[in-house]
Amino acid sequence: VAVKAHHPSRVKRRHARGKQPEFPADAGSSRACQIAALEPAACYAELEHRGLHFRKAAPSPGVREPVRLEGPVGGVLYRTDYPDTKRRTVPIEVFDCRLVLALAELGPILTAHDITEVRIFSAWRPPPRGFPDGKFGNAHTGGLAADLRLFTKSDGTELSVLKDSHGRIGAVPCGAGAVPPSPETPAARELRAIYCAAADARLFHVLLSPNFNVPHQNHFHVEVRPGVRWFIVR
């Protein structure tokens, strides 16, 4: 997702290939918009108020409020496959503070499904060479997106987006006109329920699933986008 302009007509043109955003009149009251609007001090204070274990990360190009997680968020541990000895330094485990708050809001949805750990491919992805100094990025470049690939329950049961989602590219995943997974296995239904509950709660501005395209066949992309009042769920 690479939308920079906020004007509806421009956003629609850029999303013409199957990612048309929705502009609800009450977007400003959504948790996604409220979280995205937080200034750094307020965001860090909210993490502390919630008792989340984190530390401020070293300056990370493109990330306005870089943090590293040192414990569960909303009752759920988010981590890559890197061993613990390396997780403290790998770039892809840097999050913008506001994404962490959105994940905290996702916590009750996940814990209702007994999810205790989510494996991710990445959060922050360092910007390319030549990225302007002092510029804040969007999506992964800004540490504002994470790719959730594997959901693990307290008994060790795993829900894999790649193996269990059973979506179809182009099919609507949630809401009016939604097409159920095929085959509609219990694991597929549960993954879809988690995904659509996050969409209904408007915790993220962008949610992309295997129904979107081949590059997303193995993960759910969740993203907070500051400064916008639209939502994409595909």
C-alpha cells in the first residue's frame, strides 16, 4: 500500500486495481484514527498506562515513534522466528508506538479465540537508500504495519494463514457480499472470524488477506495510517 495523498479522488485513482477505500462519515471516531493521531508523548504514556513491556528503540529511519516489545501486547506475544538472542536487534521487530496500541486493541479479539502468540514476518522494513532524512514513512517503512502469519493457541494449536485461510483472490472477505472460505474448515472459519472482527472494530486502516493477491497468500497485513479517514479491507 503506497497511498500518500488524502484527497478522495486521488486515493481512488491509486487504488483502482481492486483496493478501493471506504470513507465512512464517522471515521474520526474509530480506534484506528484516534490511535493514529496520537503524538509520541501521548502514545508512550498510553503504553505505560496499559502496563505493556516495551523499550524505545534506537532511531529508525522512517519511524516516528520506534519501540521494541519486551512482552505480550493485550495478552498476546508478537514475534518473528528469530531466536531471542537476535530479536532485540533485528530491524523487522521495530514497531511504531501507534501500531503497538492498535495491536493491544486487537488483544481481546485474539484472546477470545485463545490465541496467545502471533508470529509475524515483519513490522518495520528499513527504507531504501536515498530515503529523505527526517521523513516518516507509511506502512512497513514507517513501522506502522505488521504481517501476521501464524496464530498459536494456549494448547499449541496453530492457525496458519497460508495453510488454513482457504480464501480466493478477488473474493470479498467480510461484510456484505462476503464469500466464505473454501473449503470452509473450522480453522478457516476461525481465521476469517478474527480477521473480520478486526475489520468491524476498525482497529486498522488497512487489512489485506490472501483474498487480495498472491503476495498476501501467507499473512494478514494490518496497518495504521496517520492522517486518513478511509479504510481498506480485502
